[in-house]
Amino acid sequence: MRSFLYVPGNQPKMLAAALTRGADALIADLEDAVPPGEKQAARHTVATWLRSLPAGAPVWVRVNSGPDGLADTRAVITPAPCGDAHAGPAPALRGLVVAKASLEQLNALAGLLDEHDPAGAVGLVPLLETPQAILAAAAIAAAPRVTRLQIGEADLSAELGITPGDQELLLVRSSVVLASAAAGIEPPAAAVTTDFRDLDALRRSTLALKRLGFRGRACIHPAQIPVVHDVFTPTAEEIATARDLITRFETAGGGVCLDARGRMVDLAVIREARRTLASTPATP
């Protein structure tokens, strides 16, 4: 997944068109995008929309913190009123993006999911938006059903009293990449940038985040998607190099070999080559 496009959960027309926007995945938002007075209606809208989607559609739902998050979750994972009581979550629902995540909240959500999704199809993507969550990143990454982490950089920066920037957030970002790798989950997706008109700045920051170990980025506007895809899609040269490295390594029987420029290649280099091929979009 290279791109995750946020779509307001209280906008039926935007939800209906969301799958045509070109994102690799969608996040229907029941949190910041929805005014408090519209939460209940938005839950119904998102739940109905989810059940209209084909199986395999890559959709997450961002749920609120606290009791509202449990209500959000119940609304989107329980079967439709006239459906099979044992049907479970909609087939399109891949997981929940958990706003202002804490270990306590994640455990409560995992318990609720266990009741309705015993097969474990629905994962959790915690949004780390508080100092406490950053300090607990390793434990959060290892919590039940967690598949990937994200940082809520705007809320976190406000909590810390810092002006968000590459230097100011370097420690936080690297800590989350490290926690993800230690837990053996997917690398984190980079946070949104709210200036969707400055695509040059988006490219520069996304390249920097890729170098730090982030894979994929959340987007708030379809205009951001092509830039994010370009950064996280391996070039033809990178794919060819990765294939050549793997061929040389396998020909050497899985031992140390040399690349086309005479440099030593070991298993660590091959792991990165395999990661490059795994991140290559499938051709129709």
C-alpha cells in the first residue's frame, strides 16, 4: 500500500466516488472530519457504504478515541439488520485506524473485534498522537491485531509544543520505524500534509520519509496520490538491479557474491532487493 486517502464519513457522495480516485487504500473518517452532532449519522453512512463494496476493496475506517471509538466500531463491524447474524464485518473492511491510540483502547477494541471477527480479518492501525503513545510505541506495535503504525503529527506537535518539521520530528519518526521493525509488523505509513497544493514540497518530504523507513503515505486530497505513488514505486532500473542481485545470490548458492560493479552482496542486501520487488505494483 503506497497511498491511504482519507474520505469524510459524513459525505455520501465523496464515499461513493472514493474508489475511483486512484488510491491504493481508503480511510473513511469518523473522527476529525465529522462534527460531533453528525457522528451517529456518519456511522450509519459508513456502515451502509462498506456493505455496498466488493470483497477485497481496500478500506479502513478511522474511529474516535474513548467510548465514541467503541460506538464507531460496533457500527461498522456488526452485520446489517436484515443480514446473517453470523456474517461478521463487511468483506471490504481491512481494519480500523485508531485515533489517539493507547494500549487500553487497543485492548478494548481488540476484544470487541474478537466477538464479531474471530477469524482476525480486521486489523488495527494505531495513530500515535500523544507523548504517552510515542513512549509506548514498542508495546503498541506488539499489541493484538496491530498491523501498522501511523503518527498523527499535527496533534502530537501541539501536545509537545513544537513547530513540526523534519528536524523536530526526527526522533519520533525514527522511534516509530524502529518499534514497527522490532514487532515484525508493516513499516509505518507517513503522516498527512495539509498543504495539498504544494506538490513539490510533498515530494521532498515523502522522499525524506522513505529514506527514514516509512512505506506509503496518508493523503487528504486525490492530487497528492500520484506524487506519493511515484516516490514509493520502484523504478525500472531499481527493479532490474534487484532481480540481478537475487539471481547472482541464488547462483552462488545463497552465499556472499559480487554485484555488477564488483561490490560484495550478502543476505542484508538481498533482503532489501526482495523488498523492492515486493513493493512493485502487479501488472494487469
